[in-house]
Amino acid sequence: MDRHLGIIGGSGLYQIDGLDDPEWIHVQSPFGAPSDAILTGRLHDLPVAFLPRHGRGHVHSPTTVPYCANIDAFKRLGITDVLSVSACGSFRDHMAPGDFVIVDQFVDRTFAREKSFFRTGCVAHVSVAHPTCPHLSATAFEAAKAAGVTVHNGGTYLAMEGPQFSSMAESHLYRQWGCDVIGMTNMPEAKLAREAELCYASVAMITDYDSWHPDHGAVDITQIIDTLQGNAASARTMVAGVAKALGAQKTLCRAECDRALEHAIMTPPEYRDPALVAKLDAVAGRVL
């Protein structure tokens, strides 16, 4: 099939440069309105779609980002691969502000968000044992290196609810758990991408040391913004490198991201809620 790349930009990444035939379009989703209109176009001859996660002007908090609508809208546009870019704090000395981390694991500590497309009337259980796509992640790693970024291949992302930053006690606890970075937006986004059978990769742009580091003190939003501005140009270069490297033809995912629903739906057809099944036409139409 043809490959379509979707990019979700977090804090600091509100646009994509160099698109051919750029157009902002509005996509209707039965799960509500996405964060914003979606910028479509072609990058290195690859169809791409860009969605600012918080909306232009940064109007959505981490809790109010419409995660279900965002992923559903991408699926309706024919997206096959999702590259998520987000700001984060670091729990490790060697993962410094300005570095990128290719996330491969998550600890989900969010509690005020809808986390699944599947609800009463159609129940499904997908595996997120390995929540990111190894092929897409490897492509992002190589593209970040080529962009001149110090990039770490692999890391565990602690997803917190926010919007406040961590207390010092929480920060030390998460370090003890083995987490490497902390952010507020990759959950439930990664889980929903898996339910929608999309390949998903997460690139965390480090802006600070959270509140654990004895030499850096509390998180300072002005310092974060300064680091974000430096990261944004590198992130756009990385995104262009990913688009160039992927190529237009999409083969079956070796990690089976594109077949995550194959045996996941538990509710027999005669017990399914027709209204919910209708809403799932894009996300799960292949198996429903």
C-alpha cells in the first residue's frame, strides 16, 4: 500500500517547513473535534499530514488534548505511520537538555483521559508490551543523528497527568522506577495509535532535568521555552529526514503494528452496539 506519514507536533513544534502543496484541512471525527486543522502536503514526495497537538496558539492542556479525535482523524486521512514529537524532562544526567530520546517504553500515570476507542458495546484488548514501532523508531533515530542532534536510542517515558510539573519526591520516585524522561502527552496517544493499527514512534526533546537534579532546582518555564526554540529547528530537520528515508511504499509491519486488532475484539457481532461500531469505521473497519 502507499505510505502516508502523520506528524504530531508537541510544545515548540507548531509547523513543518518545506511542504509541497500545503493545505490546512478540517477533518470531522465521530470522537469530537481534533486539536486543530491538519496541514497536508508532500515532503520528499511522501504524503504527510501535520497536527499541532496543543493546537496553534497552544490552547489545549495535556489533559484536554482530544487524543481519540486526533488519531481517528489521521486514520481517516489514510495515515499509516505516526511520528510523535514532544517536549520532556530528563531523569538521567547523560540525557541533557537539547538531547533527543527515541522512546521505546511508557509508564502511564495519567488518570483523567479517555484511553481507548473501545467501550461498552464493543470491547477490545490490544497488546502494548512494545508500544512503539521498531522500524519507524530506527528511522527517526538515524534522521536525528543526521540532523546533528545528540540522540539516545531507547528510553522509558513516564506520562504524568499535569499540567503541574512533578514534586521533588515524585521525581525521585520515577527515577527509582527506571524511567528516563517525563512528559504529559504520549499517553494515551501511543495506546490509541496501536488500537488504530498505526505504526507509532515517539521522539522526546529534552528541555530540563525535572526537579530531581541537585544542580538545577525546580523546572523553569522560561528556560524550557529557550531550549524548545533551539530544538524546534532540529526537529523539523529530523522530520524531513524521516520522510526522505521511509519511501512511498508501505509493506506489512514486521512488528505487526498494522494487525494489532487481528484477535483483539472480544464482543461477538450480535452483542455489539451498532452506534459504537459506526464510530469505529475508520479505526477498526478492517476487522469489523
